[in-house]
Amino acid sequence: MALLDTFLHTLEITLPVFAMVFIGLGLRRLGWIDAAFINTASALVFRATLPTLVFLSIVRADLDTTLNAALLGFFVIATVASFLLCWLWALRAVPVADRGVYVQGAFRGNCGIVGLALAASLYGDYGLSAGGLLLGVVIISYNTLSVIVLTTYLPGQAASWGRILGDIVRNPLILAVVVAVPFAWSGLSLPAWLMTSGDYFASLTLPLALMCIGGTLSLSAMRNDRKLAISASVMKMVTLPVLCTLAAWLAGFEGRELGLMFLFFASPTAAASFVMVKALGGNDRLAANIVALTTLMASVTVTLGVFALRTAGIA
């Protein structure tokens, strides 16, 4: 009976997040939201509401608890190791022209929306604040590694590292973290009315962003490149989360830290991977298929993963 209670509690954590994704898919099919709405809403989330959410969560946090250098360092190491493992597998099993797209799709997770939403659902304020700090590491490492592998396999393409660095420095989420951390350390507080207004604005973030993810999914597009898309999706949603979470546990992480890292490792492939592939002239159809498949798989794999960690009593 205790096992059933644990499973039902796990569903209470994960289902609301993925329900919003499928609501977005349904609204798009009904024609109640369209591409213009999704583009506008996604831009609003990225530029304003999500940075506000991250800023407020860090400002309210106990940084002695949430600012964990060991956790941030381990996540970087695990990300690089995952990237190299995906690349080594691609050298063996993926056609040359699609290797860059495959590798990026297999290691780059949607931590900024899905990972953060799950962290908030599971760990509340701690999940938001610690996850917000972790996002700074995620943005830098994912963008850098993605450009390296894509430009390696897309002929005639060269990365402008100055532009990439500029994009990272100007990224609203990075700026939110950079501003919030010293503000939190200073002990200053914002007026209550401003914090309340900020909470109203930030509360738009997760439901709006998750619906936009659902609205961009194309089930019909998954009929093509199925073999490579399925392979990359299994790597992203099963192999890497299991290996990275096991490594984190062996390294001594447990409780909220281990659970947070699992949620970030197990996040479906980021939609930004499709945007980058399309911009560089790669196989954008394969990239879109990986995003769609991993998003659909996440509702099952993340739920089972959280259930396993909670049953084992280590997260």
C-alpha cells in the first residue's frame, strides 16, 4: 500500500506539468492558439516572465543552502561526459551528415522550462531557486557544446564565437541570476507590493511556456527519420538520466540535490536545438522529431524515475 501511495504522490508531482503540455497540443489542434500566439508567448516567457521567476526565487532563497558549488561542478562534468558519450555513439551508429543533429538532440535538455517546472512541483521554493542557479551553468555549457558538434558536421558552417559569447552574456536568464545573487547576499528587500506584482507576473511563466511546448509538437512529423529519432530519444530520456543520476548518487549526492539533478538530466530535448539546427542548415526534420518524441516520452520516463528515487528513499 505504501508503494501505491508513493506512486500516486509521484503522479501528483509530474502529471500537472505534462498535462499543460498536452493541453497546449490540444489547443493548437483545435485552432484556439496558433503559431503567432506561440511565438509571442514564447518570447514573453524567455525575455520577461521566466527571468522574473528566477530572480524572485533566488532573492527569496537561503543561498547558503541553494548555492552549491559541488552540485554545479558535478552537473558540468556530467554534461560534458554525456556529450562525449553521445558523440562516441554517433561515430559508430549515425550517418556523418546527421551526427551533429543527433548528438545535440541526445544531450541537450529543456531544463529552463520542463526541468524548472518539475523542480518547482517536487521541491517548491528550493527547486526554483537552486534550479535557477543551475540554469546559468546549463545555458553556457549547452550552447557551447551544441555549436562545437553542429559546426563539425555541417559543411561550410562556421561558428561566430563572439556572437555566441554575446548571446550568452545578454541572455535574460543569465542576467537574472547575475543580478539576483548579489542582491540576495546583500540582505536588501524589495517593497511588498513590488514582490506581489512580480509574483503575479512570474506566475504566467510555467503554464504559458508548457502550453507553448505542446503547441509546437507535430505528431505527423514523427513519421520520418524514425530510427535515428528513436535512438536519440532513448539516449536522452533513458540512458543518460540513469547513468548520470547513478554517478551523482555514487558521488555522494542525495535528497533534494540528487532529485534536482535527475529532473534536469531527464528533461526532454530543448526546442532551442531545432532552432539552432535550422539556422545552420542541418536536418531540421530530425531535430524536430527528437524534440517531439522526447517530450512525449518524458511524461512516462520522468514519472517512473521520480517514483524509483522516492521508493529508494534517496530523493
